[in-house]
Amino acid sequence: MAEEKKSAYCKSCERRVVVFRKGTNHILHLLLSIITFGLWLIIWFGCAVKFGGWRCTECGSKRVQGVE
């Protein structure tokens, strides 16, 4: 699974850090959508909008702001 990384301020670490969020494997979701006759599209949409959000690579906190 792909992973996006950017820079942001972590409120827990109180400094600028690298943050990450999991990416979406679109090929896998396309295949699952075909196999399930489109029922998997609901789950694919949920994955594509990035449930979970950005996390600090230092402490794992979700308390990040100013993702660039």
C-alpha cells in the first residue's frame, strides 16, 4: 500500500515533523469492484477519502496541523 508523506506541525511534539497517511491501492479496489459487481465501490470511496487522516512519524499522534 502506498503512503503519502508531507511536512506539518505536530501539537504533541510541538515542532514541525514529517507526517504520513496511508494511500489507496486503486488497482486492487477496481478488481474488487468488478468481482463484486460494484458493491465494493462504497468501500473504495471510503478508502479514497482517506479515513484516518495524517499522523506524526515521530509520536504517531493525529494532532497535526498545516499539512503542506
